[in-house]
Amino acid sequence: MQWSKLESVDQLGEIQQQSKDQFVLIFKHSTTCSISRTALDRFQRNWNAEAMKEVTPYYLDLLAHRDISNQIAHHFLVEHQSPQLLIIRNGQSVYDRSHFDIDFKSVKEIITKS
């Protein structure tokens, strides 16, 4: 799985713009949390590059960039969680899940139905 790193608040505007043409996925990960590690590992193991070829996935190291996480909550009108996965389409969060509710199958359903 090829993650694009989310390391700047300015990238949120780029993500909103990019989401007008395709789905964008944001995974907020806490590098010290075992639940976050488990959710990330499980998601990556199930990732299907062919099925998700129209999706750009972004990875946010929450501990290194808490300011970006706060802006995500504000920008996309979601409550901050960790770990958290969001799907952005047309500049808005159309799906967000946290902890063990992060599931590749559900993400795939959202993306393939649209």
C-alpha cells in the first residue's frame, strides 16, 4: 500500500480539491497506541490496490502532527478520534470510523457504490 504522508495543514486544501475528482482516504494513526497499530495493520493487509486504484490514501502520524488532526476535525466536521479513517469526496467527509470499526470491506463498499 502506497501512503501519501499528510504533514502540512496546507495539504487539507489540496485534499479537498483532489476529492472533487476522486476519493481521498485519510488514516490518522497514533504510533504509540496498540489499537491504532492493530487497526492500521488490519486495514493494510486487506487493501486491494486494483479495487482502490481511484483512491489516494493519506497517512497522518497523529503524535507528530496533532495540529493537522485538529484541523481535520474542524475542516471536515468530524470528532477527533485515534485511530480514525475518513473518506473525503467533493470536499467533505462522507465516511469516518475509528478504532475497530475501521474496516476495508466497508470502505470498499462506500467507494464502489458511488
